[in-house]
Amino acid sequence: LCNNTGYKGRISIHEILPVDKEVRRMIADGKNADEIKEYALKNLGMKTLKRSALELVEEGVTTVEEMAKVAYYE
């Protein structure tokens, strides 16, 4: 049952950092998370949590309001 919320079940959104040799090197060299994320976004096709949530909004799976509850910090 959805407890009268209009929603049944949950949909996951993901932010996955692909790791290649350069990311491994950056981690070993002590680079900060923002530098690593920037590299992964530009070079590895990383998709952020917010981008994943926006795609679900565009597909009509969820709403902007629901997305904002979980992917607001970027």
C-alpha cells in the first residue's frame, strides 16, 4: 500500500564514479573529491545524482519537487 501518498515503492537514483587509471592516480596523490569528480564528469561520462534525478523528471517518472528532496545539494 502507498499509505495514501500516491506513491508505491521506490525508485533509485545513482551517482557512480567510474574508476580508471587516472582516477586511481588522483586518489593516490591525495586529490580532493571535487577535482576527481570534475575529471570523471569531463572524461568518463560520470552522471551526477542530480542529472540522474532530472532524467527521471524528464521521463515523467517523478516530479521536480520529489527530485529536490534528494538531489538539492549540487
